[in-house]
Amino acid sequence: MKVAGAPISWGVCEVPGWGKVLDAGTVLAQMASSGLRATELGPPDYLPAEPAALQSLLDDHGLTLVGGFLAVPLHTGAQSTADEADRVAALLAAAGAEVLVLAAATGLDGYDERPALTDDEWRTLVATAALVRDRAAAHGLRTTLHPHVGTHVERTAEVERFLADSDLDLCLDTGHLLIGGTDPVDLARRHPGRIGHVHLKDVRADIAATVRDGRIGYADAVKQRMYVPLGDGDVDVTALVASLRDAGYTGWYVLEQDTALGDGSPLDTPVRDTARSLAHLTRITA
């Protein structure tokens, strides 16, 4: 298995007021000490936005770059979306990454509001996703669409509609799919040829249900430890990995345990949780 980490597991997020943000040197050093040898980029400009500086920082910690997450409004067709995709894709490619992980942002701060789209806006979303794919391909990158809480591709009907209307592969994020009402194991079995990247999470289904029903906001649910180390939650990680391997998936598994660090949070929590997740992966793939 090709296993990578992500800054969000260390509480690094683009949402205003999310929590304490550790400096990049600390996060990358702790990733490396956990045994990880690759990472995703993290929020915009968390890691250096200049390719040589980014490559140097990664090299200092013995890490390679897998890809990066880009949450932009796709339903507006704005030129700024294509320009930002081009900028991020150029940086990722220069640092040796493979994949652009795209999400259909609402344009609002955070992930707690989701205005409904018209059919015309949906068609624009699909077309803009294809444009981003082409921009990324020009830099040698693959693009996957990430169903994500609080975006315009979140719930089961939206995921299935996107699969029907677009030829982009999915980033199979086991946590966000479950929160949105989709069984990630079932999705992977039904669409084995459409899985282009994997964000491997585990979540508590009871808290996920409160997010899905609108009883609690996403950020508050994260602070209540909705995300847990692999094997401690309600995602059938064993069945998922087995299904993907049987289908011939050879891509990355990015460990993502969305975390928000408060002022009093133990700073070794991300390291301990990552160790538990890696140990679980070792057990189920031995």
C-alpha cells in the first residue's frame, strides 16, 4: 500500500477559527517520525507556494508530495476558479505530485451551509470540473472529485448524479461519504473503475448522523471527535481495503483524521492517532 499523511490530521484547516494551527516544520517532522513518507499539500499557502522552497522543505523531512486539495466554486463558471486551479496544479506538478483533489465549494466560509443549485448551475459545475481536469492534465496531473461535507457534491444523490454526468474519477473519502449518507464500501464495489484516489478515515456514525440531520455543525462535530483512528469507528475499513485491492486499485491511501486542536489539546494527539491508524492498516493488510 502507498500510504500518505495530510496536514488536516494535525489540525491544519482553511476554515476560519478552526483551532490551533501548528507550524509546518512541526507537522512534517511528526509525519516523518510516524513512519509516513508522503503527504498532501494542505490548505492554500500553508506549505510554501514557491516550488523550490516547497521541495526543499519536503526534502528536509524525507517526504514526497502526493497531491493537494482544491475547494473552489465550480457552479459559477468564474474565470478565477480556472486560474486558481492552474496555479495550484503548477505548484503540485513542480513538486512531483500526482493528483489534484477537487471539491465543489459553495463559495461560503466553512462547511455548514449549502445553498441549493439550479439545473443550469449543476451543468456549469460539471463543465467547470472538466475544465479544471484539463488544466491539471496540462501539468501532468490527474484530477479527482472529492465528495465533501458542506459542498455541492455531498449527499448520495449528488455523488451518483456526478458519476453519471461527469467522467472524472472520485476521491473516495470514507468519512465524508458516510457523513453524507453513502456507504463507502458499497460505492467502491459498485463503481470500482471510478476510484482515482482514497482519503482513508474512520468516523463515529452517531455523531455523523447529527451533522447529516443539521443538528450540529461540521466544525463542532470534529471538536467532539467525530473522526477517530482507523478501526475505532463505524467505517468497515477492512472490507473497503479488500474491495479496492480486489478491484486492482494501486493508488494512494491518504490517512486523514480531521482534527481541531484547542488551546488545551495535547499536542501529541495527532502522532498517537496516526500511530493507531497505521497499526490498524498493518493488521488488516498483513
